[in-house]
Amino acid sequence: MKKQILLIVLFTCLLLSLQVIGKSGNQKSIKSLLYAETLTVVRFILPEGHPYKNIGLFSGINNKILLKFGDSVTVKDESLHGSITWYHCSLDNFSFYLPDVFVVKEPESIRYDENGNIQIGEEVVNMWTALPIHYKPDDLIRVGAKYLAESSKNRAIFLREKAASQFMLLIDAAEKDGINIRIVSAYRDPGYQSYLYEDAIKRKGFFQSTVAKPGHSEHHLGTTCDLTSDEISTGLTSDFEYTRAFQWLKDNIHYYGIYLSYPKYKTDITGYEYEPWHFRYWGNDRWESDRWFYRSFIRR
């Protein structure tokens, strides 16, 4: 009974406050006071492009605004139109609309070490959770040409120092067993990822699941490699699954703290299509605690 009386008193005070506000000329609805608008900031993730005038892909392009990769825009509200979430945005007093596939929401809080890096094994990045778009580990080192696929020998391939050490040890161990394994790609700058992502959208549409959004890619971490073998001419194809190299990896990656990120038949869990070539170093300590669950997971 006392709680009911207290609620009535509080609501009466609110109504009296609204009357005072109204008389002062600063009109606000009860709804706007009870449900204050919370603004969100998102990042534009295509290399560049124009936003839409309104909700819908056929609403027309707003040519007055040219957005570039990494630009911050304020979201005023959002709504679902068909299968696409649309954001009503503003920038420099201009109002426009963007589909969710053109933007990324950065995490509210990230724990960094004293060097500004995220602890290996603690990074959360997947289809639903992003890294800060401008995050770049400070301990990246260049991988020697010996460990690279022929198609990548003329490129600068980088990994975080600990991850590089483990992948190189893995490749050396495979070599001793007569197995050829090489690195095709590793750390990927999110700016470059934006070009790959845009190309995937153009080829396969908004709902493609082959290329991650910038900020959502494990390659951004500097602890992930795409691996191949001379058994398939050092390319990246699903045929890698049928190589001796892939079987060796399945049997041995647990010794190096490495996971297959996107196993077969797990798209509903990972959000991405099967990639038998995509491996991530999580750290030996993490692997020791998780390996039995993981080995069961990829074999179901």
C-alpha cells in the first residue's frame, strides 16, 4: 500500500512539473521525458559511398553527402524494413539513412594491456561483435617468405609475434612429417577489408556470408591465418578439406593453441560459411582448457 501511495505522489509531481514546463514555453511530451532519446554512434565501413534519402534501397541516393571508410555518424533511430535494419542518421546537420550492412557498431568497452593491445585469447570478434575499427596491435612482425604460399611471397604478411611463432612452429613440424602447409594471408587492415567486403556485397548481395564486415573479421586480430598446401596449388578452396595437410592440421593444431574458426555444418553458430583454411591462434593456455570440447564440436 505504501508503494502505491509513493508511486501516485511521484506521478503527480511529474505532471505538475510538466505543467510548469509548458507555461515556460519549453513544451515537452510526457513520452519524451519518460523515454529520453539515446543516440548511438556507428562507423561507415565501405571504402566510400552516398547514403540513402529514405528507408529502402529504391528511395534514392543522397548525393549531397559522401561518406568514407571509418566516418562516424550519429544514429537518431532505427527500424526494420523487410530483412534489413535501417538507421536514421545525421552528420553535419544533414539527415539520411543507412542499412546496417553499411555500418558497424563498435564495442562500448575494451580491455587493453599497457601496450594498447588486446590480450590474445580474450578478443571477442564475430559476426555480431566488432573490434574498434582503428585497432591495430603494436607487436605485428613480418612472416618470412619461407612460410608463405607462392601467391603471397611478394606480399608483406604480418602476424602478432606470439601467433607468428606458433604458426611457424606448426609449419616446420608439418614439414618434418612430409606435409606442405603455407600461409596465404594473415593480419588484414580493416581499410583493406572494406574493399573485400564491398566486392562480396556486389557479387552476392547484402546477405552474403563469405566476407566479414570490417571490424568483424578475425584477420583484424593479427592472430589468424588462411592456410593452404601445394596439394591444391596453394589456393584457397573447399578442396583443402580433402588434403593430407588438412588432416594433419586437425590432428595437431591443439599442440599450438590454434582453432579452426568456421567448421563444417556450423554456419548457424558461427554466422559464416565453412572455411577449412581459416585458423586462429588463441593461446596455449586457452586451448588446454577448451580443446576437448572443441575437438568434439568440429567432429559432430
